[in-house]
Amino acid sequence: MKFSIYYRWASKHWPLVLIFTLVCLILFGLLYQFKYYNTNAQNLNSQVNSLNIEKVNLTQKLNLVQKELEDLKNQDQYKRNEKLQTDIENIENTYKKTVTSYEKLLDIKSQSKNTNKFDEAFAQGLTLLSQRNYASAEAVLTSLNKQIDDEKTKIASTFTIPQNVTTSNNPPNSGYSRQSVNTSIGTFLVDIIAADLNSARVIVDTASDSDCSNNCPVLSLADYVSRNGAFAGVNGSYFCPLEYPSCAGKTNSFDTLLMYKNKVYFNSDNNKYSSVPLIYFSGNSAGIRGQSQDWGRDTGVDSVIANQGLLLSGGNIVFGGDGDPKKGSKGSRSFIGNKGITAYIGIVRNATVSEVAHVLKAMGLENALNLDSGGSTALWSGGYKTGPGRNLPNAVLFIRK
């Protein structure tokens, strides 16, 4: 009955029913959409929150890495490496000064017996170096070097020529002579040996039979004289002594050109472009070359030896100094030269290398070459006139024809 009444009423008011139905559908749809979008919004908010959390975590991690980097720079390995680099530089600089001091100490020992104070100063420098007190070590070694230089100057200033030595600027025609030579720069004591090339030959002998770059064999000058039956001899070219720390890895080696008695050239390859001067002897004549590169590999001559520096050429002074403090200091200086058919070897006492050139010019020599000196200085004529000095990798000898 009630349904029939409702049906009649709905039929009569059907537009209202239709509108009501549409409104309900719209409201239902809006409710569904609201619920859907609300769910998506919640999901989106959740994702945003997650990203924010990740961002915070990432930022924290980046900050942590940055802090670790700063910590690394400010301590441990980074700072240690910086300090290590500084230590290495200090060690290298002080080591170089130590080597120089030690080698100067060896040289002064060959000139003076009063070296105890130098030994003590050097030992003090080594102690400071072992303690890594580089500044104090360098100061001690600098002072030591000056003391040694002062001692050398003192020795040179107190050197006197014995009164019984003959004064003469004329070199001997043959044999050994000790004489006082007057020059424009002073008077010098000279030990000199002459050999007539018509009756004698000049040869160079070596302890090794071929090139040698390290731990090379050496002999005394007396041994060279004895095994060649020579009547005179002198030490040869510059070489690297065993005692010198700077010679580690090349002990007793020499790198200049030389042809020894068996007609073999030494150090030929590394002297193809060398500016080191040389002197040669052939038959009854002698000659020089201003540069080793200008000399071939002639084995027809008797001997060839190169060394720094060339003193005389054609009677004129060639060497006036080259800035090398060793060549510029006073000492016993060995030389080889000639005047016509006469060959000469000898030693000028208490002279610089440039002063030797003046002395030999005053004596009338035509060509002359400086040889090694210092602790290697040795001269033989019926016995040692100077020496024996160090054992030598090579020597210049006079032998009878």
C-alpha cells in the first residue's frame, strides 16, 4: 500500500526524483574522488618525507666526508708528508755541505798535522745532523769550512823556500832539479825533471786495461815506475778518490781521454765532443790540442793524456783561472810539458793552477798541461821527491829508448 502511494507520488513528481538521484550520484562521485585524491596525497606526502629524510642523510654524509678530508689535511699522513719533504730537503742540503767539509778536511790533512780541532768540529756537525738539528749542523759545518780555508791561507803565507835552493829560471837539460823561480807574480819553489826525447819516451800507464767506471784498480807511483823500468814519473789525470763521499759509485775512475802504453784509448766514447785539453808525445816531439774533440784516435804516437787545464800553448799563458775554488787555492801542483825536444814533469809548490802557468812561462816552456794535485801529488826520480800520495789509476812516466 505504502509502495503504491510512493509510486504514484514519484510518477507525479518525477523531475524532483530525477534531480535528487542525480544529486546523489554527483555527491557519491565527489566523495569517491575525494577519498582517491586524499589517498594519493598521503602517498605523495610520504614520498616527499622520505626524500627529505634521504636529503638530510646525504647532507650529513657529505659533511662527514668533508670533515674527514679536513682532518686528513690537518694531521697524520698529509702533514707527515709535508714534514717529510722538508726533512728531505734539509738532509740533502746538509749532506752536500757535509761532503764538502769532509773532502776539504781530507785535503788539509795532506798539508797540516794540526787538524784535531777540525776533526772535532766535523764530528759535532755529524752529531747534530743525526739529531736532525739541521740549522745547527749547517752552522757548524759552515764555520768548519771557513776554519779550513783560514788554515790553508795561513800555511800558504808561512811557506818559505829553503835558503840552500838555487835560484834559476832555466829548466834542467836532463834529470831532476829543485830550484827557485822568479816571476812577475812572485817567487816559487819548483821540482822538475827533464828528459831528452831523442833518448827517452813519455808513456802513460794505467792500472786497468780498459775503461773503468767504478771500483777501478789503482797502483802507487812507485809500482808504475817499477813495472815499466821508468827513471821518472808523476801522478796523472784527475780521478775520483775512494775516500771522497761524492765519488760513491765511481771510485778511482777518471773520465778524460788517455792513450796508454799499449796503444789503447780510454774514455774515447765520452770524449768525442769534449772540450778538455790534452798533450801528446810522439818520437822526439810533443804537441797540444785545446780540446779533446779535435784529436783523432792516432795510435802512432807514444802517449796522450787530457786534463784541465791547459797552462801554456806556444809559450803563451792559456789558463788564468776558471772559478773552481780548488784550482784557485794554494797547493802543490803537478804538471807535464815540453820545450822543443825536451819533455818535463814536475811540481810547483804553494801555487794556484794559474800561478803554475806563470812559473812555467818564466822557465821558457812552450806547452804545458796541469795534472792532478792535492792528496794525489807524487813525483819520482830515483825515489819519491813528493809523495807517495794516493794510489793512482794512471801515471805519466819517462822511460829510456
